[in-house]
Amino acid sequence: MEKHGYRFSFGPWNIHEGADPFGPTVRPTVAFAAKLATLKNLGFDAMQFHDDDAVPNLDSVSPEGMLHQANAVRQMLEDNGLFAEFVAPRLWEHPMTIDGAFTSNDPAARTYAIERSKKAADIGRELGCNLMVLWLAREGTYIREAKDAVLATHRLLEAVNTLLDYDPELRIVIEPKPNEPMDLAYIPTIGHALSLGMQSSDPVRVGALVESAHAILAGLDPADEMSFALAFDRLWSVHLNDQNGLKFDQDKAFGAVDLRRAFNQVRVLDENSFWEKGVVGLDVKAMRTQPAELATKHLRNSLHTFLRLLEVVRSLDRAKMDELIMARDYEELDWLVVDALLGTR
């Protein structure tokens, strides 16, 4: 399908073993090289990375070994005609950071988080990528009394500034989420993310990433969250997926639950020329019981849904829409969109 100038990415974690918190894996592990081949064959352009996706067992690798491994991954990407979209430090799985990374009450944990993030910046540079995603997964609490939220906010800002100082070419995007794994997250919405970035030492280098499901979990509309960031030219990446209500983070295929909601995300991205600003990333998981040989269709479906909705967006009669808006004929405007989504009769 024609991609109209858009570029697309997903991360290795989107081809996974199918385990959930209450059960075993249901599919075998897939080698990274095979995931790269799948990415290319499905028509994607870039790979998203956690730091240890590029350099496994990162905490036990020497600095030289880390750069050597990252360089080998870059070569694999180039050999497949691909590139790295971003590198994100994985700060939520180490035993030291179970109660927070940058906002931990333990100074040793905070130091570990900073040093790990600096390694992620080094890996990104070696991959030819200067974009770092900060998903602040454990920056919050299970009970509010456990941390000083004012101090925690200052610690987050200090971490961002430290990373900006460490690498003068680094750009940071903050990915908000209201809960999970922590009950109460300090950066729950795109407004919080942008506010933090605006207070940084170099606001021009701090933007935001909107994930559809995370916005829904906050009771917000993903298209509005994207629009808010776009208004300040700070939407530098997206994670498109879908979500069935205010449950755990489901990472369902894009548009699988609410096609109108997906339509509006495509609409605001296209109306603001997002293809010039960033990569359209997917963060979607196969349904748990899918057999291994079928466990990439969620990626295919999500990409095709975006492109089909893009066709719908561009097919709408803009003059007619403006006329209906001025007439406050919102029922007819509603039908115009619904009729387009229903397709030909």
C-alpha cells in the first residue's frame, strides 16, 4: 500500500511469547534477526529499541563491548534498509528500581538510573539515532505518602537536564502513562510531559510521545493529546494501538476497538503533516492465544488500518465539512464521517 511519505516502526517486544501475568508463555522466542526480517517484509521502515534490545545484559557489558554490539546492530539495520527510531533506557525491571528510578528514595538507585540512561544515549549515538524515549514507568508510588511528589518532580527535571548536558545532540521525548506498573504516576498526561520539558535546561530538545492506550487509560482522547503536543511542535513520536476501556494496558491492534477514535488520530496527524515531523510507531501485541506462525498479523493489520484511514481522511470534502461546521449542523457532519468510515454501499 502507498505510504504517502509516512514512515513506520515497531519494537522487538511487539513480537513476543504471549505470556501474561497469570500464565506461561504460549509461543517460542523469536530471534532478533528474524524480527528485523519481519519488520522489513511487513513494509515497516524503522525499529524501536530499548537499550538492552540492542545490547543484551547491558549492565554486565564493558563500555567497549557495548559500543561494539550496538555497532553490529546498526550494521544489521543498514543491511536490511532500516534505521533506529529511538532508544529507551529500560529503567523498570532492575531490582534497584522497583520503587522508582529517577524518583527513588534510594540515592544509589537514582545514580544507577542516570548511568543506565547515559548508556542508552551512547547506544543511540552508535545506532545513528539521537532520540531517547523516557517512559517513566516506576516514577510514582503505590501510596502517596511514600514519596514527596514535589521533590520527585524536581528529581525528574534534574534527570532530564543531566541527560541533555551529557549529550548536546540528544533529543528526549517523554511518554506519559497514568498508572501501571505504579498505581499513581507523576507524569500521567501529555500536559505533564510538556510542562516538565518546558522547564528543562534546553526545552527545544524535549518533546513528547503519545501512546493511544495510555491516553485512554487517563480517560482522555488520544487525538486531543496529540493535538496538544502538535500545537507546540512537540509531538515527535507516537505509539498507536487501541484499548478496550479503563483496564490494564492492552496494546490491541490499532483501530481494533474504536475505529472512529483511530480515524481521529490519523486525521490530526495528517492535518498537521506529521510525516515531516516523526515516525508513526506501533506498540501492539498479538492476542495471547495466536499461534506463532500467525503472531505478526496484528502488525500488518495496524499498518493497513492506518493507511486505509488515511485514505478516508483525505477523501473527505473539506469545503463541505467547513460549511456544516459554520451552520452548526453537527449531526450531518457526524454522518459525513460515519458514512465515509462505513465505505461504499
